[in-house]
Amino acid sequence: MKIEYIREFIVLAELNNYTLAAQKLFIAQSALSRHMTTLEENIGAKLIQRTTHNVKLTENGQKAYESFKRVVNIYDSLSEELKDSHNGMAGLLRLGMLYYSIRRDYGNILLEYKEKYPDVKIECSPYQPHTMYQAILNGKIDIGVLLVADYLDLNQIAFHNISSDDTSVMLSKHHPLASKTEIRMDELTNEKIILLTEDFCYTMMVTEAMNRCGFTPKETVMSDFLDTVPFTIRETNGVHITGSGLTIPNYDDIISFIPIVDKSMKMAHVFAYRKDNLNPVIPYFMEIADMYTSGDK
């Protein structure tokens, strides 16, 4: 007896109409009729009374309907249990990504996760850091990437360390400091420091790092997002502090990135998720993340 025929019988019993049932099941009405005949032959009892337009369950059909629903529930539960046992987990994982660091943050982790847990569906969405933070809090994504400042109110969020990143100065190739191979923070004393208006997470993190370093900008100017920083650099000749390894496509000819040597300017780079998020696939992701990162923070 095929489980597919049992599922079809349940749909037919609930709709009481061959045409509607066949449409819902995406099969031909004639095929559905044949399947029901085969099911009755396997059971050894008449289950359906056919009329011109509708169907009606016989007494045995009603008993079969109630029993079949239990059978299908048991079958599906067992299938999920065996699938989880074989593959480790099934479900949905919603990831938030910083478009400029997707490969670094998720590359190897995501490839191995997909290979190890092929039945977990993964949805990926790009975010700016501040919108990532809100998406985590609002439950729109399960895991996101943040640059963390200690004084952000993140009591609801758990952190899993990706790395402690060095920092760089983003500046014009025509800036007097652009020829240097590394920069100290005291060399930026008289520079205009570009902060981000919309990306409050990033700005707070950079501000905290400067405080740790004992550095106070002489002047700050604001740019909306990271994407607009190159324009602000051209307009103001200011400099922007950012994570090491960052590049902005299509600006290689006008923008340079010079490493900052002050170790207190390091940035905490983390996977973040709500502490009350009970999605069972999250720990499996973090388990693999441990293989490529420095662990929990």
C-alpha cells in the first residue's frame, strides 16, 4: 500500500470532490480515481461512494480516514526523526550578511554546513551593520554579523566570536599619508575622521576603539553609509577607520587602505543571534563555526 495513495485519500475525503482533490494534488482526475480503486482493493473494503458530482465516505471509509491521518502523522514523524539522525538536522536558517565581507565571514563555514546538513534550507540576506542589528532583534534573521561595541545595549543577543580584526585607514591615494605602509593613531591627530550617520553600530564601535587608544579626533565629519565614504573622502580629504581586509569595488584607483599598528584599535567581529531564539539549527551552525573561528565570546 503506497503512502502517496493514503495521502490522496485524505485530501479526497476532506474535499469530497474528485476534481478539486485532483487539482490540489496536481494529478489527473483519472489517475486519482485509479489510485482510490487500488487503495480499496488493498484494504479489501469499499471506502468511497461515488455520485455524479461529489464523493461520500462509507462507514469503512470514515474509519479509514481517521486511521490514515494517524498513520501519516506517524510516518512523517518517523521520517523526520530518521532524517535528523542521518543528516544531523533539517529546518530553516536565515542568515544576515555584510555584503563587503560575505566570503570572509561565511565562506568555508557555509560550504561545510550545506554539505553536512543538506536538509537545512538557508536564506541569505544582505544588510548594513545597523540594519543587521535591528533584523536580529526583530527576529527577521537567525544569525547576523556585527562589529560590537561594549556599551551597546545587547543584553538580548548572544555573541560567537569570528575574529578580532586589525583596522585600517581608508583615505585618498593623493593624501600625504597614502604612501605609508602602516599608520599610528597619533599620526591622525590633525585629520578629519569620517564617521557614519546611519550606521550607529559601526560608529559606536570605532568611537570606543579610539577611546581605548586614548585618541580624540580633532574634527569629525559624517557620511551616510560605508558606500558613501569614498565621496566624502573626495569632498573633505578626510580619513575613515575601518576593518582590515575591506575593499570597495570600483574605487581601487582613488582609495587606499593603510593598516593601523595600534593593537587597541582591534575590532570585535562576531556572529550574533537572540538568546531566546530556539531555532534548533543554530547550534549546528555554531559548531562548524568553531572550526574556523576562535570560539565564543
